[in-house]
Amino acid sequence: MWSLRLVVAVLLSALLVSALVVGMAPQVWGMLNAHEETPISLYEVGGFTGLAERSVVYDVKGRQIGVFQAENSQQALISEIPDHVVDALLAVEDRNFFQHRGVDLRAVGRQVLANVNDGASGGASTITQQVVKNELLATLPRDGRYKLLQMRYAVLLERELSKEQILERWFNTNFYGYNAYGIKAAAEVYFGKDVNDLTIEEGTFLVGLVRAPSAYDPINNRTLSLQRFIVALRRVRDEGHLSLTDEEIVRRAAEVLPSGVRSRPDEPVQRTHFTETVKDYLLNQTTILGATYQERYANLFRGGLRIYTTLDRDVQASADEAVKLLPDNSVNAQAALVTLDNATGAIRAMVGGKPFKAGENEVNLALRRRQTGSSVKMFILAAALEAGVESDDLIDGTLPCTLPNPENPDEPFVIEDGVSEPVGSLRRMTWLSINCAYAKLSQIVGLNRVVDRIYAMSASEWLTPEKHPVYAYASLATGANELSVVDMAAGAQSIANLGVHHEPFFLEKILERDNSTLVWERAVSVEGTEALTRATAAKTVDIMRGVLRSGTARRTPLADDRPAAGKTGTQFKNTNAWFVGFTPQYSTVVWVGDPRGYTPMRGVPEFRDQIVGQWKFARNTVTGATYPAHIWKLHMDKIHESLDIVDWGTKKDDEEWKLLVAPARPVARLYLPGVECVAQVISGTPPAPSTTIAPGKTTTTTIADPATSTTVAGPVVVSVLPTSTTIDPTEKNPFAPVPSIPAGGNIVYDCATGLPKWATPSGVGG
């Protein structure tokens, strides 16, 4: 009897509370709408700002290649969200949404009654109140004032935004679990699709998940998640949006409930060395996104920017595939690659070593500087041709050679190892990459003038004298200086463009989240800057073509006889290997080495099958002609498949090209004053250069020379000429002539050993 009275009392109390709430509704509504004449803006209250949204990175064709996000926050316009997903939200959370003005007092009354009956909590908040909770009240304590503020701000919000805008904010500000903020991110995470492809069942699941993403986690709390999903589906059914029985709902819920997190395969969001380079630039190297780091971070990670880059996803895919030619190995050798569009300098592909992995493979090896080996000779060649040297001018490449050392005059620079080549043309010395010839040539031209050409041909925000000094070492020609893959690609591009240099770049423009309002756009420079004269660059191209035809890279010409030019590079003890190559359309540079240090790549067992077995090299050592050149060929063949075969102008009827590459004077003999002395032949015939093998650990080329005679036809009388001087170190004029004499009627000899035995100075009796 006593228990029956208690039940009756509770019921009467609940009815009284409900009646009070319903009866007082007009008065409460008036309180909430106080000061209606001068409404307070929620933007003035603070905290109610633009929606946080991840920034998206696109390639040059508008395809997504990455995102920047503090959390996975993607914004969807209400027009992108299917109507049936909106219907599901209204059925589950707020069926009177389009009737109330922020607060549903009748729903509050019903909830009070429900609380009295079974002690349940929550459930009376409208969609508008939930938006207020997410954006304004998230940090406030849940005390008696909290609910009143929530109701008050909900009314204000309904005055400032339309119902559609409020719905849009609800979908975009809620957390769905697994770092997904907003229904667009949630659609990707749980169903691997875009929001506009969601079915009504999938939308219902996501709507029902919002109340407690952790508790209703379908992966870790599957039973509870399924129960919540079934309840939500029944509400949608009860509102007339589904025609399913209870049994069908249970079965359908089990089918749709996600079993794992997913992503959309057509929109890659993984971090790469390229996107990390973009991020570092925008955060740390420019004020495009704000004056302070905090501003830049907020704009980049939560500002919903649309960042358009120069990368071409197809060219990048080719590069990623090509570097796989280098197998995993015991010396940790990795490959880096950069491809530039010659017409603009735009970076179309960038491989920074093994795929980016936080805490493991973070360093972008395409930007890291390493010794260049002989690939640096392209700069020396260009500087020499700019100074008036011709392709067929003669120079001595015999080993060993001893040269001055400006850094330490008491310790001459000595080259003992490598390929020895007697006096021959500059063209031939380039094809065979003869160190003694090029070390002499660098000093004949002037080490400082070579350094100036490097800066001019490779100029970029990465390579300036202030940021990275290039030193006028005696060993410059053997690769003592360190340059990056980007630096080398920029230099190659200046040659490929016949002297016109475009600084390499990777950003095109940045737009606001509306994808139309411009934040920043790169100033377009179609003309570029002149790094070399057109004639110099043409002659450089003409010589470097021979590297792929009959020189060190003769195993890797491009398919279909496509015109190309290049230069190999191998550092001492095979610690760095390079290939620098280009066509009229693209310049690509490949580096191979151990990023941890200068590790010799000799006798590596994982390389033997390819280097010795497949490519038929005599020794299992990594040189520029092995992996770098073969990766280069594989990549360049692929990206040129759809391009016309074009040349720089070597057709028989191309008179301009003939004039550009034609020598401007007869063949000269280049010499290094102080090391090589000169004498004029008065009478007799000097012998032709010998082709003997130089001493030490050297090799000679297998390319045959024309037969020459070493017989002296009678006595040779010479007149020793005054000693010349080297180029003044302060000389900046790239066109200042170099020490040389006509090739005919003169001899050049080693100053240290004196005149050859077969030569007699004039005035000496005999």
C-alpha cells in the first residue's frame, strides 16, 4: 500500500513539473528573447569563429596530394550533404528543428518528465543548442548557469544564422572519433567515401555516433555501438524515412556497422618529403600566412586553405617507381631525385629518399647537400666555354698531375687515381670525365669564375652565397663542394634552356577555403634570367650529348633515340653517385648514397646481379653510370612517352644551331701557367702525344684514337715563351680570355721537368 502511494506521488509530481514548464513556456520564451531590439552578436561574445578546417594540398592539375591538419577536420557545405542524411539527423536529434527558434521548451518538459520517471539525463538539447555547446561553452563547468547560457545563446544564434547554416555547423563541428572532426572526415574514416555518397543508413550511424564517439566506437565497443545504431535507425524509421521492420533494422545495422577505419584511395593524404617541404616553407621561411609562427600555424592547420603546388602526380608516380630500381641493401644506400620543368623551373617530382616516416625518414635527401663527384664538371665546362674556350680545344689529362692549391700553397693538390688521358679535345675529356684535365681547366678558367657560374646557373632561394658558400677549392673539379639534388637540377636546367635560368619553385598559389579568394600567388617570370649566353649553352649541350652516346653513360640513352644530354658523377671511394641529365622539356637529377655518412658503395652484395650481371660493368661498384643513370633513364623514358620528340636544333637545315655550336676560331692548346710552360716551334716536327698507360691505380679509355706517329722527324728547335699568369682571383668578367696558344706550331710541357729531350732551345749549339 505504501509503495503504491509513492508511485502515485511521483507521477503527480512529474505531471506538475510538466504542466509548469508547458504553462510557463511563453514567459520563459520572453526571458530568452529579452533585448530583442538590440541583439547581442555571438561573435562579440567570443569563441564563435569560422569553422576549423584542414588545409588541402593540390598538384599542378588540381589533384589532391596531401593535407595539413591538427586534427582531421574537413568542412562540408550543407549542399554537399544528402537530404536523407539531414533527415536522419532531425529524426535522431531534433525533429522539431524547423519549428522552434533555438530552444524546444516542450521537449524540455518531456525530458523533465522522463528524468523523474527513470532518472535519464540529456536529450532535450536542440541542434542549435548543441552547436552552441560545441563552439561557445565547451570549456565551461556544467553548473546551473550552463543550461541557461546554452539556451540564451541558442536563441541568439537563431537570429544570426539561417537554419541551413546551423545545420552545416552541426555537421562540421562535431567529433566523430578517430581524429575525425566533421561529417566529411567521418565519412572517409568509417566508410572510405565522400560525404555526398553516404546512404541514409551510413548517415544515421554517424549521426548516432556523435553523442558518445568513444562509448559507441564500432571497432572497440561493437555491441554497444550496434545497439545505438539500431535505436537511431528506428527513430529514422518512425519519422517515415525508412520502411524496415525491427528485424530488418537489426540485420541492416549489422551489415552497415563499420569494422575498421578507412580512407579514400583516390585522395592520398600521407605525408611526403614534398608536402613536408611545403609545410616547412610556409611555417618557417615566409610570412605569406602571417607575421608570427602562431598565426601561420593556425592558418595552415585550421584555416582550410587550398594550396596549389607545381608537383605533377603522374611525374611523381614515375619517379617513385624508378627509384625502386635501387634494392634494399646492407649499406643503407638510398636514392633522391628531382625533376624540373625546363620552361618554368617548376618542380614536377621530388623523391627525398625512402618514403617519409615521422621519426625515421624525415630528412629530405633531395635538399640535403653532398659532394658532387664529376657531375660538377658541367659547371666548369660552361664557365670555360663562356670564357671563349672551344669544344675541340686541347688539354692534357695525363695522370698523375700536381696542381697549385690556393688554400694551402705548401701542399699542392695531387691527383693519382682515375682515368688517364693524354692531350685531347675538351669534348673527349668531358665524355670520359677526365679528372686531371678538368682540375686544370678549373684553374685555367679561374676557380672563382667557376664558383660564380655555379651560383648563376643554380640560383634559388636554397642556393645563395649567404646561405650556402661554394668554395674555390683546387679540388672543385673532383667534387669537393657539396650541392643538393635541387641545386644540380637547377644548373642542368640552365643548360637545357640554352642559357635561360628559372629558379626552381614548388608553390603556385594559395586560396581561402572558398577556393576562389586569393591569399597569395607566385609572380610569373616567363623570361627568366640569363645564366649563360645562348652560344655557350648550345656548345655545352652539344658536348654533353656525347656522354650518353659514347661516354660514361653510353649504356643509358633514352628510348626512341630521344635527344638528351647529361653528366655522371662519382665521389672518391664511391661514397656518392650522381647522374645529371636533361632533354629540352625536363631536367632530372638522381643521387645515390648513404644519408648517414660517406659510406663506400663497393662490393655491396645486393647490387651485384644488376651492376655486373645485367649492366655488364667490370666491377661491383656504384658509380654515376650505374644506379643513378639507370634510374634517370627509367624515369625520363616514362615521363616523355606522351611528349613529342624535340631537339635543340641539330637538324641539317637548322642554320642557327650550326652557327651556335661552330667554333669561333682555330683549335687552341689550353695550359695552366706555372704548371705548364709553352714554347714556339722554330723548326722540325714535334711528335704526337703518346697513349701510354699512366702509373699508379689508373685506367685508360677503351675508345680508340686515330693512329698517331711518335717518330721525331729531325731535330725540333723551339723558342721558350715568357711565362704567362693565371686568371686573377678577383676577375669577375665571365668572358675574360683564358691562357691558351694556337695548337699548331707550339708545344706545352711540364715546367717542373723542363723541355722534352727531343726539343732544343733556339740559340743552343749542337
